Amino acid sequence: MSDQLSPEEIEELTARLAVLESRQQWAPSKPALRAILYEAGEIKWRLGLITDEELDELEAFYEDFNFEV
């Protein structure tokens, strides 16, 4: 991520990521889990925790996510 984040933005994103990570195990459905994983991935990318390539992989997974059991 090339944009510089302010300390407040970092704090907000880190807090949101913690919430999303705690919700993963309690996601009520596969579509909800898919949305949680995608948002968490975007936040990790903005925080510099994952690379552009890892974000691309996450986006591909998100697009191909299968709702069948």
C-alpha cells in the first residue's frame, strides 16, 4: 500500500480487523464469511500486512468462492 496512513487510521483499521477476525468463527453463512474474509484482507493490505500478490489471490478466492456444501 503506497498511501501513508495516519496513526488514527491505523488504529481504526486495526480495531476493525480485530472485530472481523473475531466474527469469522461465528459467521452465520458462507456468504457472510466470504464478505468478512474479503474485508479483512483489504484491511490487512492497507496496513501493509499482506502484499499486492496476496491481495490478488484473496480477490480471486473471493470471486470463486463456492456456496455449495
